[in-house]
Amino acid sequence: MLYIGCHLSYSKGYEAMGRQALDIDANTFAFFTRNPRGGSAKAIAPDDAAKLRDILAEKNFGKLVAHAPYTMNPCAADPNIRRFAREAMADDLVRMEFVPGNYYNFHPGSHVKQGTEIGIQLITEQLNECLTEEQSTTVLLETMAGKGSEMGRTFEEIQAIIDGVQLKDKLGVCFDTCHVWDAGYDIVGSLESVLEEFDRIIGIERLKAVHLNDSKNPIGSHKDRHEIIGSGNIGAEALIRVINHPALKNLPFILETPNDIDGYAKEIKFLRENYSE
Ligand code: FE
Ligand code: FE
Ligand code: ZN
């Protein structure tokens, strides 16, 4: 089953996201848990969330992949920024229980000249503070392009973070095709060996979701500029191989391409036409 969707705005509430997903033939989606560039969070109306839960169940949606705000930097040098990151994640995990059993994806952050060792330590500390035995949400570390001092640019870094976390069963990885390509992994020429490497270093069972994006830049550029499917350096053929790969084909695929809602609808249609059950 192909689970495909895109980022949707939560400005009109939860049920509205579910309806919009149905309008564009999506059966998963991503949404920001709070203002992505600020951090403030709107109160969730329980009856609105209940209506979304009904849609998800009735229409057999795949897991949703919520996204933490971009302003969250768990390994910032500034303790106030780290405090915001911890409070926001802890609060988001409470809010996620309005739609239980889904995914919450975050960027591991930027170590800002402190070095990767300190970065890994601060991220694991945050996860050890925020994850709880009771939560039904799986928290996903996103693979990153390695722009500046961004953490999570290699599978080894992701695994080093996971190694330090106590509640490992609450953790997974979100594989962003633009980011891994920009980080230097050749998913065009050898998807198979990239996934083998992922399996060897992290374990393929940790791979829970895919951000499906083309890239404006060549492999290893460390830029992180997403492109429309088929208009970038990864290309449609390679991304079609991604959605059809036996190790990936039942995961939720989230488009984060530079598009309006009609553009997303077209991409979803195109990918559905190129998926084989
Ligand atoms: Fe992201
Ligand atoms: Fe992403
Ligand atoms: Zn990105």
C-alpha cells in the first residue's frame, strides 16, 4: 500500500487537515505541531482531534508524520535555546496524544562550534528527559544535509544519538531523500548500497518514514534546497525506485517539495501511477 501525502497547514484545525488530505488523494500527511518559525502552540480542541481520528480510521490512513518547529535546537550552545527545545518537545509529545500512535519528527539540531561529541551528548540528554514509557508516539530523528554544523548528516551520527537514549523503542528515523543526497549518499546510482549501509549502521527496522523530495543541488553539496519531484538532481526515476523499494514501500512518504496544494495533488497522482502493489 502506498501511503503518500504532504505538509498540510493546521491553521484551520485537525479535521480540516484530514479533509484536505482526502481532497488530494493523500492517505498520510505532515503538519507542524506549533508555529514552525516561532514556537507558540495553539490549543487543540478535543472534538476537532476526535473528528480527525475518525477520518484516519475510516479511510485507512498510514501513520502521520508530525514535524517539530525549525526553531527547536536540542544541541544549541545557548541554554535558553536548549530549554525551549526540551519544553517544546515535552509539550508536543503530550499534544501528540490527541492523535495517538503516530510519528513526531525533529531535526537533531546544530552543534554551533561545540563539536559533534557535545552535540550527540546534548541531543541524547534531551531525548532522555522528554521520552516517556507512556507515550504512544514514536519520535523520529531526521537525516540531515549537513548544512553548517547540522547534526545527523551521517548514519553513524544518528546511531550515536540512538545509542545514548534509554527508551530506544520510542525512537525511529525519518529518511529525507534530499538531505541524504545532499549529505553525500548516492540514492540515484546505488539506492541498494545506501540502504544496506543504513541497515548495517542503524538497522533498517528503525526506518519509519520517508520525506520524499528532489534536490536543487548535486550529491554531497550540503545545501538542503528541496525541488519538485523530477525537476532536480535526484530525478523522478530514482524517487520512483525509492517508493517501490521492498524495504520502504509500506512506509509513509511525505512530500516537502516547493509546491502549492495543486502541485502536491499532481505529485501524489504521478507517484500513485508509478507505484506497483
Ligand atoms: Fe525536516
Ligand atoms: Fe525533511
Ligand atoms: Zn530540508
